Amino acid sequence: MGLITTIGESLITKGASVVWENRKQLELYWKTKIGQHKKKQIRFSMSGLYKIQIPDTNKYLLVLNRRIENQLQPVGGAYKRYGDDSLFNSWGYAPDNKKNGLDVDEKSNADLRFTVQGKNVLDVLKWFEKGQERETEPRREFVEELLHNGILDSNVFQHFNHKHIRRYSKNLSWSEYFNCYEILVFDVFELLPDQAQKKALIDISKHPLDLSKGYAVVSCDDIEQLRLLQNGKQVARIGQHTKLLINQTF
């Protein structure tokens, strides 16, 4: 009887642990499959970001957002999807638009910024988790934002390594900016520079601030305050998601 009791208690404890670990998924299931969000249009934004830390400092390389004026943020952006549209169309997919998103242009076509009906939210997340028919790292954005623009030397950074350090999700938060509920997913990758690349990052950190060049080296304090100051005056905003680089949330 004692053994049976022990096994039963073990199973209950394990079951409670599973429920606790998956509580966010259970809450999301309830809200989107049964609750008030079932028929609402839910916006997704699914991105990869680079943590580019200047060696031996608490400073980070950020770039200007091409859409949001005067905002600095991590290198990276929305993943792109591949394959046909049949699966997405079955979810009632609609690309970003000016009303509840950033709209779509030639450069942002196929970005993982879109809306689906709430009842399909979990299907989208399962698809994303598989990593099929989509980008799984922001290497393309690194090349476009830093090498093509000449911010970093493409010869020095022709090949580079990184590691995935965290995934952060924000589910069904209300966006005042986009006027809709959204689910945000960010993968954060840390650049692993070799010796030549470390020297290049240290060198760029010594350049005088010039936002016309499209980048800035900012401190941890700047990121916490979400603003960059020069001579006591704010010269740029810093996007909220940049806090993910310093192990904070937003």
C-alpha cells in the first residue's frame, strides 16, 4: 500500500509540475480556442536579434530602425517564411497592414509579421517551433544591416559564429501602437567574434557618435532608460525589445 501511495504521489507531483510548466500554453489555449480571443484577429511578430557586445565592456552595437524614425535597436528583425501559402491561408492569414502593423513593401515581403484568427494561434506557434519553411537565424539581417551598409568590414565578417541564448515570448498583449492584440516572439543570438572581429568592434566603439551612419554604440544604462543622450539631450530612442540583450524583459 505504501508503494502504491508513493507512486500515486509521484504521479500527482509530476502532473502538477507539467501543468505549472505549461501554464502559459494552457492559458493561451483557453483564451484562443474557447475564450474571448477565439474570433479576434491576432497579430504575430516573430524575429531574431543579435546581441553584439563590444569586447571587455558593457556596451552594445545597435542600428537605426529603417521604418521607425530615430529609433535604435538590435541588429536583426522578422524572420522570413518559405514555401507556398496554403497552410497560412488555412489559418485566415493576412499580412501586416497600415491599420494594425507595419505594412508590407518589397523588402519586408514574406516577413513573419501577420495576423490570423485567434482559434489558429496555437497552430501557428507549433509551426514556428518546428523551424521548417522559415528562417531560423537572423544572419541575413546581419549582412544587410551591417555589411551591405559598410558599418562593419565585410571581409572581416565574411564568416562569423553565433549562439542562441534565449527565446522570449509575449502572448496576447494589447498594442496601443498597432491597436490590436499581438504575440511577440524573439530569438536572441550572441555574436561570437574571433580576434580580428573583436578588434573591429573595439575600433568602431571608439568612433564619435554620428547617427547619420545608421548605428550607435550604447551602454547598458542607455538600454535600461530606452534613450541615448548626448551632452545631456536625447538624440535617439531605443526600442523596448533591446532590453532582451541585457537579460531584461519589457
